[in-house]
Amino acid sequence: MITEIIKIKTAEDTAGIKTAAEILKNGGLVAIPTETVYGLAANAFDENAVKNIFIAKGRPQDNPLIVHISSVEEIYDLVEEVPEKAMKLFEKFSPGPLTVILKKSEKISDTVSAGLDTVAVRMPANKIASAIIKEAGVPLAAPSANLSGSPSPTCFKYVFDDMNTRIDAIVDGGESEVGLESTVITLAKDVPTVLRPGGITVEQLREVLGEVEIDSGILKNIEADFTPASPGMKYKHYAPKADVIILRGSFESFKEYVSKNSDEHTAVLCFDNEGEEMNLPFVTMGDKNSPDEQGQRLFTALRQIDETGAKTVYARCPSQTGIGLAVCNRLFRAAAFRIIEI
Ligand code: TXA
Ligand code: MG
């Protein structure tokens, strides 16, 4: 398949928006920019198109998709009812990096929900994404636009590397500002529960909802025989080809551990201004004290690690406060939970 590249600078580029929307209306797959990461979109009501998403990504069939909308009213087509808590969340955080899980309506196929009785809904803040959804006139089912197992793409180049020849078109619409996928919260349980941390922090959610639980799988390894609330959490995700090992402790002890345990196939994933002290190939994940910057940098850093050709990568451990919880969640999974206390 020849993958068309549609360059769109702003949401006012109506020609580009129309081209992308037309392909979607005709049952095609288009990768689109969002403020979190690029998404691989299809008409959520076209079951055949949605099935093609799973094929293009090599995604396991039991992993449901997020449905993207461009205004709150569109949600009534997707869900059985909109509880007050959902309305509060949409008022406060949408459009933005938040996905809310609710009981699904009959219009949502089992392909989209992977057989669950719920649907995940998100209204992206990216203006190009929003304009494409509006122009297509249908909600768009879209997982991250990477091959299953690789880091979510935060720019056109990484989408192209993974998806060229596999989908109908890729919109080249600049870099994703947040750099990590949306926060996923379910309102289908008694107590609202965060299933995946992201751009909207648990603290922010608690301010609006009061009690909010954090799913126990977020920083823990998921046992093979345990069914997580969010099916996507059981897969090893965001994985570079190298073995990533997180060393939790001070930079001094990090340097000492690495110097004793490295060879010509070792690289490090560290914070700004640390790599220069290491005498090894290194990739930085931003300022030590800026979880926001680490969020923006992490997925690019994970892909750059592979470019070093290293077999083992020792990584510094970020702080878990605020968006840092999301950064740690992604990094711990990239490391398959290999964490050494030093
Ligand atoms: O920021 C994002 O959320 C990006 C952009 C493109 O919007 N999308 C994204 O989609 O990250 P994906 O498919 O890579 O991740 C969706 C996550 C998966 O872990 C999936 O299991 C979970 O959301 N999910 C989707 N529907 C669900 C449902 N009904 N119940 C529980 N978890 C669900
Ligand atoms: Mg994904």
C-alpha cells in the first residue's frame, strides 16, 4: 500500500483537513497528530475499518481502543448515560489529555471495546485532530500510531518509521506537546479509578472528584494470570530493543554501579548534564527536576536508545510526583520492571 503524506501546518489548512477526513469517511486509516501522541484513526462506527487498525499495528484483539470526539455532545452517541462525574471531568479537562471510561452504547462494536461493556472516550486538544474529527463527521477510534510494543510516536518521523506502507495516510502535523498518552480513568466502577497515569495528574482528578483510586498495576508488574482493568496494561510496552535496567538511587551511586557493570555494549539514559560524566554513549530524558520535560522527552529518548546500538541501558529513576507518576509508569514498563535499588 502507498501511504499518502498529508502535511498540515494548522487547523485552518482546510484542504489538508478535508483530504484526511475524506479517507476516514471512506473507511481508510489515517495517522493524526494529537497533543499526547500520534493516533492511528478510523471511523469508530465502521467495524471493518476498526479491524484494520488492529492488523496495521499488530495489536492484540483483546486490547480496546479509545474513541475520539470533537465536542461534548458527541458523547451521547457512544455511551449509555453520562454520569455527573463524567460531566465534571469533561468540563474541567476537555479538550485535553484525559480519557474517561463509561458504559458503552449499542453503537460501539465489540471490536472497538474488545468485548468489554465499556468505552473509552477522549476529546483531544490538538486543533488539527479536532478539525479532522469534525470534518469526518464521525467519532474516531484511535490507538497510538506505533507498531504494537514500540514506544508511542510523538512526531511524524516515528509514525512514518512504523506505519509507512501499512496505512492509507499519515498527517505530518508537528510534535506532540505532552509526549505521553492520556490519563485513563474509569467511572464504570464504584470509585473512580486511574488505570493509566498521564498528562492530567491524580492530584488534579482528586480536586474535581474527591476520592480517586490508582489501579494497583500502575507501578507493579502484572502477573500473567491476573486480568487488569485496562487490558493494555498487561503487555510489555514502549520497549526499546536494548535491555533497560533502572538504578534507583543518587547520581553518585549510579556512576559507581555503572562503572563496575558496563562494557562496550552499555549506554545510559540519564538527566541533562549527567551523560558528560559517564564516558559511555548516553541519551538524556530532560531536566532532573522537570517531570513535564521528562514526559515530553521520554518516548523520543527510548527510540534514540536503539540508535546507540547498546545491548544494556542503565537508566536513572525519575521522581513519581505529578506527571512523574506517568513518566515512571512508562519507563518501568520499558524496563520490564527491572529495577535495582542502589
Ligand atoms: O493519548 C492517548 O490516549 C492516545 C492518543 C492517540 O489519543 N491514545 C492511546 O491509545 O494511547 P492506546 O490504544 O495506545 O491506549 C489505550 C489504553 C489501553 O491501555 C487500553 O487497554 C485502554 O486504554 N482502554 C481502552 N478502552 C478501554 C476500556 N473500555 N476499558 C479499559 N481500558 C480501556
Ligand atoms: Mg498505545
